[in-house]
Amino acid sequence: MAIAVAWATSAVRTDMTIANTALVLAFVSVAAALVNPVAGFLTSAVAALALNYFHTKPLHSLRMTEPGEILTVVLLVLLGSLVSIATTMRVRSKVAVHRTDASAAATRELQELLSHGGALPSVWLNAVQSVCAQAGSIDVSLRSATPSDVPVISRRLPSGPGSDGDAVVIPETGAALLLPNGRGALLLRPQAGLGAITAGRTMLLQFADQLASALAEADHKRSAA
């Protein structure tokens, strides 16, 4: 859309100043940024290049010579980028509040289940949610081999001054957690748009061990059948 707007307005360049064209492209960039931060960054970059190519001198070139035109293109990129950053912060803030409320609700439900008696899966699920509010924001997939493009979560607790041994930071690109008994590795990745997530190492290791046990039991049942 940004390229189409820049191309269409180039036909009326004499009647429409570069500032007006940049304003229209800014609306497109902001609209994209409000929907998705990554789309906002990409759209603002494409809009700036399209504005440069179709409306700045020399025309149909990515070179620029006029200081005012250079400033207009730079401001267009900054506007889309700033809105994208603001959208990212807003989404992360809402998710954090939602996860905190969900963790508090899980704690209350866990106490009620333990007081009156509840099914083990329900108690287990609420226990995990009350301990790690971020657990619901992590996507998990099983890999036959350890991914080479992401860091591996150590099973040893770091020690030393100022270290929080039970906290592990899962970057936006993900992290690998090895399963015991050579059953492959888990790829843990924060859900899109949430950035890096901090989770409890102990909880992640216990989850990996329980999952490995479940996979071993499933293999045993298949072989017995």
C-alpha cells in the first residue's frame, strides 16, 4: 500500500507537495504499526524508500540531495518506528497484567481445590500457573536434535554474588531445553510480540522431566500393542 500511494501521488507531484505525500504515507505506517509492531517497522521503511524513489530529487533514484527532503524521509521512518515501539510496550504491558491476574486466580483456585479435594490434573495445572505466570506465554515444540541457532538452558543452577539461579531468560528467538535419556530437546519460544520472557528454571526442568516420562510411557504402550 505504501508503494502504491507513493507511485499514485507521483503523477500529481506538481499539485501535491512532498510533505503532503509523507503525511499520507505516515497514516499508512501508523495504521500498520497499531496492528503489528513488526509490520509497522517494515511499512515505515518501505514508505520512506518509496517516498525517496518517487518524490525526491533525483527522481527514480535512492539518492537525495535536498536537506528538507532528507529530513522528511527520516521523520517518516521515525514516526512509524516510534508507534511500533509504543505498540510493543502496550501489548507487553497488557499481557503482563493478564498473566499476573491469571496467576492470582490460579493460586486461589489451587487453595480451594486442596481444601475440598480436586482431581490431580486440575491441581497440577493450577500449581504450575500459580508458580509461573509466564508459562502460558511460552510455546513448546519437540525436536529430535538440539537446535544449533538458539541458546541451551543449563540444568545447573548458576552460583555467585548477585545471581538468581532459578531465573532463566528465554530470548525472543527461543531457547533449547534438553530432555533426559537422549529423547531430544524442547524448543521454548515466547509467543509473538512478547519479547524475551523470564521463567523459573526449576519449573522448566521439572516439566521437561515429566514430559520425558510421558513420552517413554507412550513408547512403551506402542511397543506393547
